[in-house]
Amino acid sequence: MAKMCSHLFLLLVLYNLSIQPTNSLSQNKINPIDLNALREIKNQLTDIPSTMTSPHFLSSWNFTSPDPCSSFHGVTCSSTGKVVVLALGTGLTDSPGLAGTLSQSIAKLTELNQLILFAGIVTGPIPPQIGSLKNLRVISLTNNRLNGAIPATIFNLANLHTLDLSHNQLSGSIPATISGLTQLKVLVLGSNRLSGLLPSAFPDQLLHLDLSSNGISGMLPRRLPSALHYLSVAQNHLWGPLNGLELLSDLVYLDLSMNQLSGPIPTSLFRPTLNSMLLQRNNLSGGVPQAPPTIYGSGSVVDLSHNFLTGELNTALIGVETLFLNNNLLTGTVPKEYVDTGSIKTLYLQHNYFTGFPNGTLLDSISICLSYNCMVPPMGLASCPASAGEQLSRPAYQCSAFRKSNGSFD
């Protein structure tokens, strides 16, 4: 779901950026320097063999064509014959894409404002010469096998709006100079092999930030861009408190899962406009913050599982559609509102220390897992995932020891 949201968001951005007068060269010839650059680019790429019936992408790049600007797939020119958009590959689901390497001759397309590489098996480094293309607004080179460091020159492109290098094999760190990209709105570097510390600052106007599935370490910055709508740094090596999140009032998607983050969860995150909050598999502690119960809406997900949350569960999350609180240290009786409001569709509470669960008129419409708690009689295996195990309840000695360690006695 996270990947889907990320790609849908990016496709929308690319579409909006591409609404401009294009392919206007029915009578003008392509600039000869640009034509030669395209020839050199093609020489380093090849179509991956496939059984698809439609022509392969590069088959349209016929250099005897009288008008490459209108006949070359993926090429859009200005009225002066300069290439302004280069989209390599089709992006279609039945197309295997391209193989080969990216040519440094891309830098000869001096008026280029969009550079796109669709999914394939293109390998090798990103040519650092791309950093000389001062008009570039979109760089999207995704789902290939690009390796090496991200060229530092890219972070000097003052007009860059979108940078998506996700799902490659890029290594190295993200330079601190990224904060100087004052036009950058979308940054997607997820699913690479990036390491080093998380930069202490990002561009203020950033709307979409995805650094998930890398090896980045350090703490969350004390100040994050207040305009952020989407933030994912899941599956990294981040540690420390949940810094910088209190002022992100426009955030609708947050994924910090699978790190080593610790401390309490800010109360400001418990609001219906934050439709997806994924904080599972960290070292977070404290209780579920007390917040007014509200309806989060269709598709809402809150996952706080596999942490060290303590105390009794309050009613702050009764309006969430899918709620995961399993594998924590929560106690007491689950509030009746969780089974009476009609909002919750999935409720996982297994592997805690709950002692009671209410009856409700809507129980049959909720997928509930309550196994391995301290309830008498035990209940709740019917809707549990396989990972919950087969034990209905905790051993009595565990429940007794936990109550005593928390100051409660039978």
C-alpha cells in the first residue's frame, strides 16, 4: 500500500509537469547536437527481449527519420528543435524495459527538463554530467540496477522539482547540500543501499519524502519540512526520539517502522487527517496518548505493534479502520467503544496483558485477535494471523508477575 501511494503520487506530479506545448516540430528539424546525443544514448541501451506483440521501445529510433521529434518514442522537443523530455522505456506493465547503461551524452541535451527511465535492468552509475543540465525539473530513474553513489552534481540543480531514484542499488550517503534545492517537492530514494547519517535539514517546501529500505542511521532531524504530506524512512537504522513531527500538520502518511526509535509517541500525531501512521517494530514506550476520539475515515491504518507501550488503552483510536496494537505491554480492559462505534474493521491486540474485553453488537463485523493475553476465560484466536501462535492465553504466572512488577496485586 505504501509503495502504491508513493508511485501514484509521483505519476501525478510527472503528469502535471508534462502539461505544456510539445511535439511541435512537424516542420522543423531536430537540433543536430541533440540528434547525435540521442544516437550515443541509444548505442548504450538495448530492448530486453520479450514476447509482447507491440514494437520494442528503441525500434522507433530510426535516425533516417525526417522528424525524430515526432517519431522517436519518449522524445519531446521544443519549437526550436531542442529535446526537452527524454523518457526511456514505455512504463507499460507488459514491457520488460531496457538494458545497458546510461550515456553521459544525456548531458548534451542542454534544454532537457525531464529525464525519465522506466523499469528495466539498466546498470552502472548515474552520469555525473547530468548535473550540468540546469533546466532539469524531473529526474525519475526507477526500478533498475543503477549503482554507485548519487552524483553530488545533481544536488546543485536549482530548478529540480522531482528526484526519484528508488528501487536501484545506489550506495553512499545523502549530502547535506540537499537542503539547498529550494524548488524540490518530491524526493524518493527508497529501496537502495544508501548509508550514512540522515541529513539534518531538507528543503522547506518538500511535500513527499521517501528514504525507506536503506541503511541510513542517526536521529530524526529536530525540524522537518512543515509542508510534508508523505514521510517514510521505514526499514533503516534510525534511533532516538520522534523528533520534528509535532509541526507536520499537513501529514497524511507517516511510516517510521522497523527502526530503533524510542521514547513516547507525540500526542499531535493522533488526529484523523493523519490517515496512515506506521510506527511498528521500534522501541517506543509510554502509553497511547490521550486524545479526543474521532473518526479517521475509510482506509485509515494505525500500526503501533511490536513496541513497549504500557498502561491501559484509552479511546483515542476508536475511529481507526485498521488498528494494530499487538506485541506491546498494554493492560486492563479494552474500552467498549472499540466494538460499538462501527468504525473498526480490524483490531489486533494479541500478545499484551489485557484482562478484559467487552461484548458488543458489532463484534461479528470486526476481525479481532486477542490471543496470548491475561483474560479469563481466554478468547480470540479465530481471526489471528499465523504469527500470533496457537496459545489462547498467557501462562498465569506471567500475568501475575507482570501485575506485581507494575504495582498491582491480586
